[in-house]
Amino acid sequence: MVERDKSSRSQRQSTPEVLPSTTPISYPSTDHSWTLQTVFELQKTVGQLTQAVETLTEQSRDNGKKLDRMSHVLYAAGVVLALILGVGGWVLKIASDVAVGYFNTHQTTQQPATPTQKQTPP
């Protein structure tokens, strides 16, 4: 009879008679959804940053092209201005030479008036 009590006790201890009233605690280490969501959000953010950097690189290239074009235009404008000033100076020199030659050949000579001599009575 002692043996029978022993076997009945071991059965009672191995299987619970009453189930617990609450669910067991779940630890975050078993749930990977938060980690997975964080990784996806990071991937999305890194993709946006990559796109932004590519866009800035393209805009930088476009600005470089515009700057090069503008520098060429300014250089050409300087050359054209120098040529215009050179030709204008040459034209003014010729006009000046012609005017001086004209005034030298057509100069009106004015004779100074000679004072009349007073005659003294004898």
C-alpha cells in the first residue's frame, strides 16, 4: 500500500490538476516584429537619403555647366567690348586727324589792326 501512495503522488506532481488563470508572460526576445519594423524604416530612410544625394549631385553638375557657360559668355563679352573700344578709338583718332587737318588748311587769318599813327603838327 505504501507503493501505491508513492505512485499516486508522482502522478499528481507531474500533471497539474488546474490550469493557470492568466497567460504566461511573453518576452520581447521572442517577438521580432519590432526589430523587423525598425530595419524596414531604416532601409526606407536610407533609400530616401540616397535619392536626395543623387538629386543634389545632378543639380551640382547642372550648376557647374551653367557657371561654365556664364564664364564663357562674360569672357566673350569682354573680348567684344575690347574690340569695340579699340575700333572706336581708332575711328576717333582718324576723325581727330581729319578735323585738325581741315582746321589747319582753312584757318582764317585775322590781321591785327595796325594802329593809325597820329600825325604831329609841324
